[in-house]
Amino acid sequence: MIARLRWRGVAAVAILALLGGAGASASGAGGRAKPNPASSHTFIDLVASLPSDLDATGIPQTTQIELEPSWSSELVRPAPATPGPNATLPSADAVVPYLATSWQRSPNGDYTFQLRHGVRGPTGDLFTAADVQWSVERALAVSPVAPFLLSLANVDTSDPVTILSPFSVRINVTAPSPLLLGVLADFDVGIYDRHVYREHASASDPWAEQWGASHSATFGAYFVSTFLPGKRIVLSANPGSWVHPYYTTVDIDQVPGSATRLADVLDGTADHTTDLEWTDFGTAVEDARADHLSATILESGPLVESWLLDVAGGPLANPLVRRALNLAVNRAELNQGVYGGFALRDTLAIPATYGQSQPLDYDPAMARRLLAQAGYPHGLTLHLDVGTDIGDGDGSYEVQLLTAQLAQVHVRLVTATLSDPDQMLALEQAHQVPSTIEDIQPLVSGAAFLLIEDDAATLDASSPAAVDGYHDPALVALLTQLRSTPAGPAAQSLVARAAKIVDQDMPVVNLLATPVQNVTRADIAGYAAYAVPVTYYESLRPTLTSPSR
């Protein structure tokens, strides 16, 4: 339990009521009660799974990446995009103020941030520049992700933060970067209440990682008041925040069954869910109006299903073979068969969600001609490994469709399913897997980051380019220049030139930009699209037509 209570009077009483033990349910019984629409300010979200660790220093989990931003606090946050299946996400430098109210870039690329005054954590600690400095140092010391992101953004990791005043800091860089603001918007570089974490630190755990695994103390709209691993996370409004959300409590419950989650939203027991089976989502779309439900696609991408090709040797080293495979894939059929038609085709290095129009690349006759030119007039055999998570859990049917499509151009697929992603990565890095289908999710928004993260093989030994043996000297030069170019027209020009090289070389056959479901009560507004599909609960509110909520 967070034990520090520094405020007096009403605020202290409110905090005492809110800050319960992390292992205890706020309701006591642990059951989910149907909210009273006349008085409730509780938002109930049902998710398929919950993270086992609340601290950004743990091993990254998909559920953590999607949920933790809602109770973290960063200097800036990603700019939202209008939701919808064709949502276009902004670049990495498009951010909005959060703990910082304004910022200015120096000619050398340093950023100076002015911080909010009067912001407190849930125990009453005042937010100051010292929290920023301590939090960035903690991230560099223990996070598995932050050092990579900060280095990618050219932050001086030996001296990352300079305190200029109690409410002003400078982020120090070794060179300008188009990615710095986007990296600072990531929860892996979130700002913590240093006082609380220091109180729970020890000689063997100087950064309080053990405590942080089941607790959280930040300066944002919410704090974690209950954490029951595998069951529930309860967020309570932070009385010290400048944000005053309509929903003062957010109850996030783990309910694995798709049909159960949908039924609970339909009958009003819950307010929101996602990741439904596509047959359930289709039912929700058809019955939405009659059931006072809103079932829509929040966005498509930037998570992309990609067929990663090992270009280090064998037939896949020939770009003609790779282009033939790209033309042999009927993405429309895959979309309809796996995603019910709700996904978007993706054929280029930059997906449609970043504003890139996608050509219609399905031409099996041309694919056969390219294979013949490459020396394979009678086709060839390829080995394909897939993870259990592709196709939203319907990977076997997706592979079945893909196998039938490739057979039309005389390419025979020999497939294997691997449930352990670490095993798959190890096999890829040893070049023991000619090809895999994986979901590729950028950590930060923007086409610039996407290209650097995926195709700059020298930066990350686990990047798709590195594990697939893809290396183009001209591309390396462009991406190296891009890393030290400030955001703006010059960076955009470098992105376009780099993308053209990748699209011509085609080390990856992109398949579909995967859709993000948003199933909610029809009288709740405030959802937006982001690079990582996060529901920022502090932005949600009842519509004007439903004052009872």
C-alpha cells in the first residue's frame, strides 16, 4: 500500500478511502456489480487478459503496452487521431502537453520543458523537475525498452536530464532527432513519484522494482488502487492531478471469453471491450443500434501482419522471388476470411495509417513470370513458421488460405506453428527459418520511426531487418542521416527515399493492417486512435444526450 499521506483535511480523507492494498478488491467480494446508471461514475472495461507486472521495467507484454499509459504520466502524450477504420496517425513529433506545458528545441537538438505547477501524486507529493530527472535515470537503469528508445532519439544517456529550475528541465541530446518527442510520449519514459519509490527501495532493489511490479505512483489522472493479477485492476482518480476525469473509478476486469464480454456490454454490466472474436464483433455491428451499442473499428494499423523473409541466402535472396510472393498473395481473401473484411490491405513499407496509399498488388500471372525469370519455372518449396497469435488467434485458417494462394503460382509452403516467440526469434537470428509471419507493432508513432525500427539492421539485433539478413548500404546511409535530422520537410524527404528502397527490395511481404475493435455503450464518447491502441479513460465521458451517466 502507498503509505505516504501528506495532505490535510478533505483531500487526506479522500486519499485514505482510495488507497487500498494492491492485493485486495475494492468491492471486497471480488465480483462485478451492475452499475447504477443514475449515480455511477465508474467505467467498467473488460479485457481478454491483464498484465502480470505493472512496472515498465518488466518484460514488455502486449496488455501492459495497451493499458499502462492510462495510469502513467509523461511529459507529453501522443496527439490523438479521429477514430475510424481509415484513421491517419500523425508523426512522432506530433504530441500534446501533459506534465509539461510547453517546450522549445535548441539548435543542437536539446529540448527545454516547462513543467506544470501544483501537480501532486496520490500521496500528496509535489511534482517537480527532480521527479523527471530521477525517472529518466531509473528508466535507463532498469527498463528493457527505454534505453533503446532514448538512444534511438539521440538522448545523451550519460547525462540525460538537466534541472534548470524546480519546474523546468532540459533533455540533453548528442544530435537532433525527429523522434525525441515521440519517445518522451511513451510510457516506458513515464514520470514517477520518486519519493514513494525511494521509500520502497532497498540495497538489493535500489529502484523499487519489486514494489513497482504491483503498485504505481505517478502524477497523471489515475493511480492503481487495486491489482489482482489475472483478475482485476482498479484505477482511482488522483486528487492531486490537474486532470479531473468524469469516471472517478475505472474497473478493468479480465474476462477471457469473447461471448461473455460482449454479453456484459450488451446488458449494461460493462461499458467497453475489444479483442472479440470476429464473428462476435460482426454480431455486435449488426445489432448495435437496437442494443444501444457502438461497435466500430477504432483504427486499422499500425500493427501489421507481415511475412518476414530471410534474404541472407537461398531463393529468397533473389528480389524477383520476393516480388513474386508479394503478387501471389490475395489480401482481400485473407481479410475476408480472417478478419471479416474489417482489416486494410498493406503492401508497402509505410502502411495506410500514416497516409500512404496502397496499390492493388495481386497478379498471380505476373508472379509466375517473375519466378520463371528467377530460375524457378516449376515453382519452389518454402518453409514458413507462424506464431499462435497471428490472425487474432485464427492463424491456422490464415495459413490454409495463404497456402492455397501460393499453390496457384507453384510455391509449396511447409508450415510449422511455434507458440514460443523467444524460440522463434532465436531460430530467426540463427537463420534457421526461411520465413515467418508475425505481427509487427511500432513502439512510437510515425513513418520515420517505423522505418528505423524495422529496417535499420545495425541498430537492433532483434529488428526484422537484422534477423532476416537484410542490409542495403544506401538505405543505411539514409536512415543514419534521418536519425540526426530534426522533424520537418528534410526528414520527410528522407523517409520517402528510404521507403522507396525498402519497397523495391521487398525484404518483407506485408499482408494486412490489423483492425482495432471498439465495442462500447453508445452514450460514451471520447475515444481516439493512437499508434498503440490505448483507451485513455480520462478522456471518456457520457454524451450530452445521456446526462444520467
